[in-house]
Amino acid sequence: MSTFSINNIRISGISACVPKKEVSNYDFELISPKERELLVKTVGIEKRRIADKGVCTSDLCFESAKVLLDELKWKADEIDVLIFVTQTPDYITPATANLIQQKLGCANSCIALDINLGCSGYVYGIAVASSLLQTLGRGKALVLAGDISTACISEKDKSTTPIFSDAGSATALEYKPGAPAMYFNLQGDGKGFGSIIIPDGGYRNPVTQQSLQNEQISEGIIRNKTQLILHGIDVFNFSVNEVPKNIEELLSFSAADRAKINYFVFHQANRIINEAIRKKLKLDSAQVPYSLQYFGNTSSATIPVTIITQIKKEAESNPLKMVFSGFGVGLSWSSLLVETDGIVCPPLIEV
């Protein structure tokens, strides 16, 4: 098992930023009005946010970080670790974390790096940042997570367009002796790499003229090889089989009583997947907040977006025990059990 714990690290604040542009799945023209109704009812996504051309994930995360630092009254040059979690970076190289480090005004001594993960990446990012702070024995960190997934999908693909949305987030961590332990369970299986993939554009399959040619895959699905492929059945089967086991292992390792956990905040994949996981874990619906109806699947930003928009007041004012669970592209999945005590949660930022 890939379970471990990290001591003396506190989550001090969480913020999230979405584009102002909002679209409705009730207006999705590739399918009939009746199919739209069924889509919203089953998948659970009514509205999505779309970044304007030229707006990158780093811009959304920068806005999240700037507001969060102001709310916490932290200075940028106090940040010792900056982790940027995304699969839509500004450039292939250099790492986008360094660009954000400079833009925020962090010191040259700040450890800055990218993590190329999607749906599981938020928990992975917290694990890496917390580990570095524990090793340093001091300091503060920012985990910036998000994606502009809509830049990678075909608007003529009914299997992806109604699902994905754009957002960025910032989570502030600090070394605090005596803070309750965080418990992690991180897993992955590269055999399923083709379940969610953009085939061309890397160095295995560089972009050619053929890469940019649209292909009719099936009725309602037209895309080229630089755009996202999603095999929904494969992702459903993987999620429902692996995620509950991962969380059960986490609860066993941490000796946690699930009845005393206030919230299980899942990656907002879609309602069918998430409800199957919830029922398999025998969780009460009140323990599992949803934001996907309003914001869709925002990749690694879904957990912070859900916290900010659905349980902000509780997170700000009450001690909470929460499990965060991310799962998807990779294939990769992860969970975290954390105790929070009055974290700073600025209102959702719109740009």
C-alpha cells in the first residue's frame, strides 16, 4: 500500500478562480433537447466555465494565490515552496511554476516545480508540498492546481465538451508543530494511460499536418489528434473499482471513524461516477458535497472549487475532518485525510 502520514503541516487557506464566461449544457447543440435534459440529469453538469483565448491556467492560479496571500496577510517572499499542478502549462518548457514564482514576487530561494497530473493532482500536490515543508522543518507553501481543459477538447465532441470546464486554485500550507497528522494514499496504473489522452503534441507523437485533421469517430464525435480522447466506460469502471478501495485503505491506515468525518470531497468527475463511489462507501449524501452542476469537471481544481462554493462557511468557522479524493487521467488516484481548524476561504474569484 502507498499509505503514509505527514506531521506538523496545517492547511491555512484555500481559494479558487473561474472564468466569468458561463455556458449551459441546455444549449449544447450537438444533441437534441431531450438528450440535453437526460445529460444534465445523469451526468449532473448544468453549467461550465470557459476561459477566454489567451487566458492560461497560470493566470487563474495567480489570481487565486494573490487574493489568498492578501487574506492571510502573507508576503510572497515568505513562500518557501510553490507547486503548480496542471496538464495545461504555459509552455512545454520552462516549468510554469517558475513563471508564477516570479510574477508573485517569491524569493529566489523558493522551491518551485510543476507536477504533470490532472484529476488526482490536487492531493498529490499537497503531499509533495507538505513533504518538503516537513523536510525543511519550517516555512510556508502554495499548491496551485487547475486546468483550462476546454482548450484541449473539440467543440464537436459530445463525449467531452459537456463535461470539462476551466478553473485555477491556490492552497496555503504552513509548518506548524503539533498540527494533526495528514494521511495519504497515492496510487496509479499506467496500463490505463489511453483511457484519457491527447495522442499527439508530445515527443512520442509530434504534431504533423495529419494531427490537425478532424476525423469523424462516430455520430456526434469529431476531433483531431491534438484534442482530448475520453473513454467513458473505462474511466467509470476504473473509478468505481479503485477509488472506494483506496479510501477504505486510507481510513484503515489512519484508524479513522468514517461517521466522524464531516465531508468526503470527491473530484467532480460526473454524478454517475461519484454517486456510485458514495454508495459503495455507504456514505450519507450530506457528507458528499457537489459543485459540478455549476462548474463541471475542472480537473485538479475540482476539490478546492467545491470547498469554496459549497462548504466555505463551515471550513472557515469550524474544525473539520475531511477526506479529499482525486481520480482520473494517468490512470492515477489519491486520497487525503486532513483535520482543519478555521481555514481562510476567500469568496470565489471570477476573471
